[in-house]
Amino acid sequence: MTKMSESLRQYAHVFIGLVAFWLVALLGRVEASYLFFAGGLFALVVLHLHYSGTGVGRLSVCFEHLKRQGQEADLGFYWYLSGLCLLATFLYRQERLLVALVALGLGDALSTLVGRHGRHKIFYNRNKTLEGSFAMLVSCAPAIYLYGPWGAIYALAVTAVESLPIKVNDNLTICAASAVIFNLF
Amino acid sequence: MWDGMNEFMGPVAAPSQALFSIISSLDFRPLTIISAVLDSSYLFALLLVAIVVAVALKAKDKKIGWRQAKFALVCMLLAFVIGYALKEITKVERPCASAQAKIPCRQDYSLPSLHAATAFALSLAYLGDRRHKRLFFILLAFAIFVSFSRVYLGMHSTIDVVAGFGIAGLAYAGALWLEGRGKRK
């Protein structure tokens, strides 16, 4: 995948995060969750049509353009919406949900965009850099501002989860970690 | 529209039940009978396993068919385990506990819907499958119907179904991860 298409992918990531943020802020978490659910179903239909070889017209070109190199099937869009469904259903407090959406939408994209230029590799994951993780930590600033020490614990935990070398999509792991940590306090 | 924003700035409001009220107030006898049959956990589990086995038996390449069946079963099992654990952690009361339902209310918890989670997990197991192009759509439609029937009966609120969809995504990611580990070994 070229740097250009990776950037495009991350801008799309931020855009969807922003849309999700405003949907939750304006409609409320329950109504927004219906839209995430509908979006997830739509994503599944499109992904199946594409990967089963039926084709989805011009969308297929988009898929190929945004697909990560070396991946058989890129389900990123579906993981994102699935994660949003998890967040919207398990985070009962709206401001916590919005904080998690900032970490997911902005943090994950920033960590990739900044991390790409980083020089200091993380010792347990040579594909990620300390600079990228720092960007992720910065994007969790609203949590630190709102919840103090608990927010800092959340920021550190989500950053740690994002940097782990596990083969599960970041969007899903960040959402699951956010839901677990925020429900602890 | 601005209620959501007020909620953002102020205390947490009770989740909206508008869609749940509309769906659960419907009354159509054949639909009630089918939904009541699907409500039985044992019958529902048996039906899901029967679908998986039938697809495996119908496959041209039996080896691939059974491997796919194994993946689908792992997917559903993970969805059940994660969902069941979350039910016990969140301990959200079923809507039928405080409102009238079409069948006797179950004594366990509501969030997430295990019926929805396992049905969506089953459909996800056949996502992008070139050998069974139509099967995915049939299973997805079945999962949507099952989700609808849960709300229709009054056993679950709409947010439980959305959570089930998210859990199915988590289970699918977990099954893919386990499958990847298996291949490496």
C-alpha cells in the first residue's frame, strides 16, 4: 500500500469517527447505535458482494485502492462499525462514549499517520513506533481532562492495547478496551 | 434534535424506547408462533447447528465444507461465550420484566441478545464465500428476522440486538485469529 492510499485510509477513518461523534452528540447514543447497526449491515452486504466476486461497480475500485497490501480481505470498515455498535451499547454514559469515539476516530488514525514518521520502534511490536503511541496518548487528552487519574489510566490502557502485536483489528480492540475500562469506573 | 446535545452537557437520560415500543406493540399471530418457537434456546441452537451441518454435507468438496463448518461453530460458540459473560457482568433486566410480553418472560438478563449474536456470527462465517454466494444473504436475512423476533416478543430491547451484532463481530474476529494461529501451527 502506498503512503498516499494509507493517508487516504486514515483520513476516511477520522471522517467516519467525526460523523459517529456528531451522530451520538446530536441524536443520542441509542438512536446513533441504530445507524451504526444499519451501516454495519450495509458494509457486510457490500463486502460480501465484493469478496464473493459478484462486484459492486465503482465501489470495488475504492476497495482495491484502500486495501492494505498483503491482506486477502480488508474488513476494516465493518470492524469499525461493529466496534461503534459495541461502544454505543456498552457505554451508558454519553460523555464517556464521546471520549472513546475521539480516541477511536482520531487516536487510531493519528497514531498511524505520526507513527509512520517515527524512528523509535516499540520493543514488543517492531511495526509500531513510540511516536505513534504518543500521538494516540495525546488524542486521549479529553479523557484525562474529564476524569483525571482515571482518565490517565484509560489513556495509557487504550494506548497499550493499540500498540499490541495481536492480529485483531485495532478498531475492535480499542472499542472493547474502552468499554471494559470505562465500565470499571 | 438538540436533546442529545443537552444530554452530552448534562446528566445521563434514560435510553430511548420508541422503536422498541413500536415493534413490541405489533401483534401478528403467525409471527408470534414462529418467534415463540425460535425463543427456545435448545431448539434455536439445534437449528443453527443443523444449518451448518447441512451446508457442509451439501458442499462439493467435503473437506473444505467441514473446515468451514468448524469455523462457523467456533464463531457461534465464541459469540455465545462472550455474550453470556457480558450478560452476567452487565445484569440488565429484560424489558418484559416491567412490561407485558407475548410469551412468559425469561429469568436471565437482557444485554446482549444471544440469539442475535449467534445468528449474526453464523452469517459472518460465510462472509465473502465464493462457493455459497447466496447463502450469506439467506443467513443475514435470518439473523435480521431473529433479531426482529426478539424485540417483537418483548424479550429484548433494540439496543440488545445492536449489542448482539457487535458481539458477533468480536466473535468473528476471535475465530479468524484462532484460525490464523491454527494455520501457523
